[in-house]
Amino acid sequence: MKRVLLLCLVLVLAPFAVADVDGLIAKKSAHSVSETLDRLEAQLTKKGVTIVARWRHDAGAKRVGIPLRPTELLIFGNPELGSHFFTSAQTAGIDLPMKALAWEDENGQIWLGYNDPQYIVDRHGIKNRALIVSKMSAALDTLSNVATKP
């Protein structure tokens, strides 16, 4: 009985472990890691967003003999939005262009995560960019929902 209760507690709290990473918005995906990023990339391309790079962390780890569950990064940007952050704090360049990470956790659940634009402006002390943050947040929410839903 104790094991059942412990298992229930773990299953209930597991999503919060991912959500507790500062500034990270993470959503469960109904698709594989690659398909999740394929779907996100297609939506971004359709919206005219520049795709900068795609990196398979798991492939890099495999090359050096380190096992890693599927983990892929997509780097993308829209200078019409992101450049406004640079005029306030060039250090925002460490966080931009935006990145989305898809990964498989230890339970086989696929996740899609990205930095909350509000976290980026807070981190760099950027002021007077509420409209840009709102636009970026809404776009990322919509695009990530399309990428992760069945």
C-alpha cells in the first residue's frame, strides 16, 4: 500500500519537477522528440520566422560514448521582435535567438520547453518592452500548442 501511495505521489508531482526550472515553460507533447520539433519548425517557417539551427544533443553524446535519451534543440528568431531587447540590453544576446528543446524524460514522456520571454527581460533588466513580451509570449504559446497537441 505504501508503494502504491508513493507511486501516486511521484506521478502527481513529476510534471512539477520540469516546471520548476526558472524561466522554462514546458509542455507535454503527444509526439516523438523529432516530430515535435518538425511540427514546431513547420509552424515557425509558415510564420516567416528564421530557423537558425537544429542540434541533436543525443547524437553528440552518442559520438563520445555517453548514453542520452532523445534530446533536440531548435534555434529560431524574429529580428523584428528580438532586436528590441538588444537596444535595451545587449546581454540579451546570450538568450536570443530563441531556443526550443524537445526531450524524452526517464518515463518516456516527451516535452517541449522554451524560455519564457518575461524571464529573459527580467534576467537582463530590460524595461518598457511589455508589448513585445506579450507578442512573443502569445506566439510561442500558440506555436508550441500546435507542435505538442495530437
